[in-house]
Amino acid sequence: METESETMLQLAAEAFQLQNFDLAADIYECQLAGLRDPGGRCELMIKRADALAFGGKFTEAFAVYRQASELERLRPTHLENLVQYMSGNIRRQQIGASHNRCAGRVEAAEALGCPDFGATGCGYEDFSCRICLSFLFEPVTLPCGHCFCKKCLEREKKERNQPVICRECRDSSRVADVQSYRVNVVLSNLLAKWFPTLHQAGRLRREGNGLYADKKVEAALEKYDEAILIAPLDHILFSNRSQIHSSLKHYEKALRDAEMACRLMPHWSKGHVRKAQALMSLGRTEEALREYLLCLSLEPECRLAKNEAHKLLGDLLAPVTDQVPEQISDYSNIISLRAYMKNMNTPSQPNSQTSLSSQSSPASAPPALNRLDDSDVKGQEKPEVRRLDHSLLLKRKRTCTEVEVEGARQQRKRSKSELEEVTGSMSPDVRDFFDPADLECSLCMRLFYEPVTTPCGHTFCLRCLERCLDHNPKCPLCKAELSEYLVKRQYCKTVLMENLISKYIPTELTERQKIHQEEVAELSNLNNNVPIFVCTMAFPTVPCPLHIFEPCYRLMIRRCMETGTNRFGMCLEDNLKGFADFGCLLEIRDVKFFSDGRSVVDTIGRRRFKVIQHSERDGYNTADIEYLEDVKVEGVAEIELQSLHDTVYDQALVWVNSLKTEQKERIEGHFGPIPGKDLVLQASPNGPSWCWWLLAVLPLEGRAQLPFLALTSLKDRLSGIRKVLLFMAHSRHR
């Protein structure tokens, strides 16, 4: 049985989960009164401090954290809730003002001649990667249709060691091996043509990263200097150059670049990580902690920021002894930081340059030394970073004085002035770049309509690609194997291409849509130019499974499904006309595709028709048709018809029951059991369904079955069936 103490602790935990923090804190305080074990006391004190912090009593919470640290040095697990509270508090303080600051940034960017300077530091929101938030470089299109930088996807795969999740639609089910996806050829060429300077900056960044990986740091710095000259709005360039400066021990320059990255992209969490690392290198640990907390407010799952915040807080809460070495004269810096921590529940502006966004950057992974990434500061190298351990805290002499605050303000003014100088009027009207000829499908030579991109990186209109795959499961341009892509049939439109077309060349898109709608309307007509499958006999209400393998019929089936009619005609072959004058309209119920393009189509008969005119379209037959219906009778004729119907139905049952067990099971497995009598004999325009079931299973050739389909007299059809049954019975007795 649980003890009273265990019950109370469980009650406190439940109160904390239900956000009744005052009750949880009171219970923990009561339990502490009778506890003597130092380890147990430390754990309970941490829990009480957590409850006080989340309850808004941070001054009391901080004191309890300090008391707990005197019993045992606080570990990261002890500080999880504290870090969560502090970062969440920053988020709550900033979120109300974030919209105004975002609007202010947009207005400032417009004043600088950069109207598209939105959520991406490159200045062109429509052409940004949603992972690195920078200009798309070597874009790769995932099966879901969203585009990202190739290096961003590779980094995601390597760092997370799990399936890549699309940052737009959060779908991972269709993203297989990222390494198998190639650069989107059309989009990459267009971006290089439209934005040559940004594309060149991307190439310089890649070259610089290669030099940095080879430990040619000075040469890498030159590449980044050159890249920033031509693309001064790219936050990643400043972030990566900050890392290079840190490697060269140019910590002040590293900080300036990190601050510029944060200014260009305030809600990019990794910019704040880079700034925190630069501050740590300069010994400004309290500001570094603040940046790590800002990072966590933007991206709660950033492991690097979380680990560093845990370490800094652990050092901060550790008791400061009175045994100060002779060379250390002042540790008021620690006191000032602790004072800041105690006032966390007071509204403040931790970083006037920071604005939060509802979008968060990808989770960060632990640092990999001596490496830059094409899309981010993947290698979070921290040369000679001064940890905030107890001894080094005592060695620091700098304090956060009014002089330093004023110096920071002056630095921000200088940085803003620099930004104004380098941007100038860098954002010409993007519409000037667009030429509809650049966005034409290489198969139909018309403007892309519902563009899709294959894993090999080539883009086509959806219907153009499908028609090519009907004939050969390979890319029409590079001949790459697309069998697996074909069987999945997950043709998602390339979102970026479609958005660019709709936004920048809407007139041409409207014309293209009109052509498409006219084609669909023509294909949707179930009286004129109805597609005809020339194969076997089909009857109303009777299932008719089909194996589709010819390219022309693949196209026909797909069009029936795309138009929404899901219907086509079935006729017997005719040596003179091509197909018979009578047939049955089939409805598609399901389609199963195979990797080589073949499919099995589950259909069922619906309506009979007569062919008025034979024709052809794109390799398959079509026809103008009129539908057939049985002529209804009344009075004495109706009574005689009912009597004939009952007699023939009984004869049909006798014949079915006379079949061998194996035959009967095979028939019922394919067509189902014989239908029962209709409650109203003439309710259906096609007559009783059991008649068509029987005609489908009777051993008759197609030419013998065809006349029954053409009859519009139920009496004649029943009479004909009775003759066939009598002949079958007579043949059996002989």
C-alpha cells in the first residue's frame, strides 16, 4: 500500500499537471518539513521551485533553486522545467509585440527598396527554402510537391537519423531516401537565370564551405566576404562567416556577423545560437544565456541551446564561495545576472532586435566540429569558448554597466546604417524576370498545367507525364527508371512552380486553364464521343473486371477518372465497323495499378446503348450513343408478362441448381449468386437484374448474347432466355 507521503507527492504531481501550481508548491513544502535525506530534499526542493516558477512566483522559486544547489549541484534534468519556464516567459513577453515589429521590418525593408524582404533574408519570400529560410539553392522537389535546398534535406537526414519530414505539410510517408532525389532542373535553371547574383552567392558559399572543411579558413573567409558583397541580405552568409571568424579567434567580428544574422532573420533560432556562442567566446556569459533562452523560445526542441542553457544555469545557481583567488577582485557580474533571473516575471525586452514568429526553424543537432553547411551553421564549432563554470565566473571582471548598454545601442545604430548602405535598391520587380516561354512543358510545349516533378528532377504537366508513362515507365528526358514512381501514382503538383505561375503570369494561366476546362468538358460528355473499350460482352448490374495494359486504354481509363464520370462503353469487336452497334456503359469502382503501368479495373454494368456514330480519339475508339430502355406495358399485357417472368425465373433456378458444385462455386465467386426477383417488375429501365446475370453465365458466344442487349421488350427477352434454357435442358437429357 502507498504511504501517506507517496499519496501526497502523487497529488502534488497531479496538481502540477492540472496547472494548480500553488497547491503543488504547498504540498511539496509540507513534505519537505519532515524529510531529512539530502538527496530527497534536493529533489523535492526542485519540484517546489518548479511549481513556484510556473505559478509566477519566480523570486521565491529562484531562492529555492539556490537552496537546492547548496545541497547538490543541479543537473540538466533538474533544470528542465526552469528552462522551459524561462523560455516560455520570453515567448509570452514578446509575442504580443511581435506583429508590430514584423510590420515595422517590412516597412523598413520597403524603404530600403526591398518590398519582398519578408521571412527570408534573401529578400524574396517566394523563392526561399523553408528549412534554412534563405534563397533556394539547388532546389529538390519532394514527392509531396514542396521544394527545399538539397543540402538542407541532406543535413536533416544526417542530423536527425530518421525519415525526413516535409517542413510544409509535415508528411514523411512519401519521402524515401533523400539521396535519390535530384535537383529540380527547370526550377534550378530558372532561379539561376532570374537571380544571378543570389545564385552566385550560393556557389561562393558552397566553395567557402569546401575550403573550410579542408581547413583553409582564410580562403573560406575570402569566399564569404565576396558572397556577402553581392548578397548582403542573406542571414546564413553572416552566420557562417561568424563561425569562420570564431575559428580565427576574431570574436568581436564573429559577434557582429551573428548580430547581423539575427537582425536579418530575427525569428531564426540558429542565429541566436551563433550569437550566444560568440558572446561566450567573449566571456559575456549572461548575454549568451539570454540568447540561448531566446533560441528556445523560438525553437523549444533545439538540443544545443537547451544543453548550453542547462550548463549556464547550473553554473549560475551554484553557490559562490567566499574564497576568492587573489587575482580576482570582483564578481558582481554574477550578482547582476542573478538579479536579472529573479526578475524574469517582470515584463522586459531581452533583445530589442528580436521578433518571434509562429514558424520555428528546424531542430538543431549537437555540433559537428570544423564544418560549415551549405544551408546553415551545421558545424557549431566553439574555439576557446569560456564556460560559465564556478572558477571562471569568479575570474570575470566586466559588469553590465550603463556604459556597455550605451555601447550596444551605438553598435546597433552602426549595424543599421551598414544594412541601409548595402541594400540600396536590390529588389527589382520580380515580374520583369518572368517569360512564359521559360515555364513551358517540354512535352506539350504549352505552359505548365499541374506541374509535377519526377525523382530525377524533371518537370512536366501531370497529364503529359502520365501519357508518356503509359508507353514506357522511364523519364521522357533522361530515361531514368520510374517504375516505382509509376506504381505509387502519387503525382503531387510542384507547389512552388504552380504558385509562381499563378502569381506572376496569371493571364497566361487563365488561358491555359480555359483550354483544359474545354478539354475536360468534351471528355465528360456521356452522349457524344463516349470512350469505347472493344473487348467482350458486358451487361447491366453485372460485374466486369478488366485487365488494362495497352497505352491507349490506360489513357482512356485515366481520363474517365479525371473527369469524374468514371464511365465508358463496352462493345464487341466488329470486323467491318470496328465494334458492334450495341453495348453497355460500365462504371469504374476501383483500379489497382502495377509497377509496369498495367492495371486491373473493377467495373460494373450500368446502362445499355446503341451506337449512332463510330469515331476515334488518341488511339482508342469513341462513339456518339443513345441509351436504350425497356418499353413498359400495362393491363393484361403486364399480367401476362409477370406470369412469364415467374415461369422463366423458376426454370433458371432449376438450371443453376443442376450445375456441378465446382461450376456453381466458380460462377458465384465471379458474379455472385443469382439475384432475386424484383419487387416491381418494370421498375428498372433495363429489366430484372437476374436476366442479365443469367445471360452472363450461360455458355453462349458473344454474338448470341448481343441480340438480348439490343431488345427493348422484356417479354421478348424472357422468351428468348426460356428458349435457351429449354435447349440446355434438352441437350443435357440427350
